[in-house]
Amino acid sequence: VFGGGYARAARLARELTAAGYSGARLAGQRALDARFLDAAGDAAKGWVFAASFLDPTRVTAAKPFVTAYRERFGAAPPWYSAEAYDATHFVARAVTAVGAAHAERAALVGQLRETDYQGITKRLRYDSSTYRYTDAMYLFRATGGAFRCLGDYRDATA
């Protein structure tokens, strides 16, 4: 498991390959960068990356979002775009619930803690005991000179 940026991850990938290592190779989101693929070359193949975003083009529930994004911008939605869309709707739901006239900080924070929103990427809600959102990790695999989203870490298989 590697926790640094893409440049050091690429160097590690090359060194592991040169040493004949063929086991699991996992890195965090900081290394999930197209420059890793370029710098690591063939040694990038098979690396798995954990990230807090997914590829919306691979999610059925996000199809209308992806279609609308492509029509408006002429390209596939970039990383984080679907999560930003969901976060906006999550906050909007909380603001609507408290009402515009009462949408001050304390009321909004309290309502966000109570809001439960099924977005196109995931269900957004806070854990009632810690007020933290905990289920937000997706896996990507480096293959064929690109990153392929494997999906939610709980569902991904080799």
C-alpha cells in the first residue's frame, strides 16, 4: 500500500517490476493521476487505487446526468462532477427543509445531520453517532494505459 503522490508511486511501480514483484499493489487517491500512467509505463498495469469519487459513465443511475453533461459540454463528465452534483442536491434538500427564511448556520447544520439523500453516486447521510459520512470509497485499476473504475470498494472484485 502506497500513500504518496503519482511520481513516487510510478518510481515504486518501476522498481517493483524490476525486482520481479507480482503481488498486490494499492495506492491512494493522490497517485491516481494520468501522469502516473506515463511515468510508470508498463509497470502501471494492475495497480489499484482507492478514491473518493467514481466514474459516472459506469453508473446506471448517473446515465441522465452523463447524457446531459455530454450534451452541454461535449465531453464525458470529469472526476468529482457527479459527486458535486449530488452534494449540491443534498445541501439544497436541507435548505428547502429548513426554509429560506430560517437557513442560518445552526439550523442548516442540524438539518444536514438529518438529511438523507439518495444521489446518483451514493446515498448521502451522516452517521448519527459521529456525524461523519463514511461510505465513500471506490477502486480504480490501471489497465491498458488508462484507469478503469471497478466500483464501490465493497463490491469490487479482482
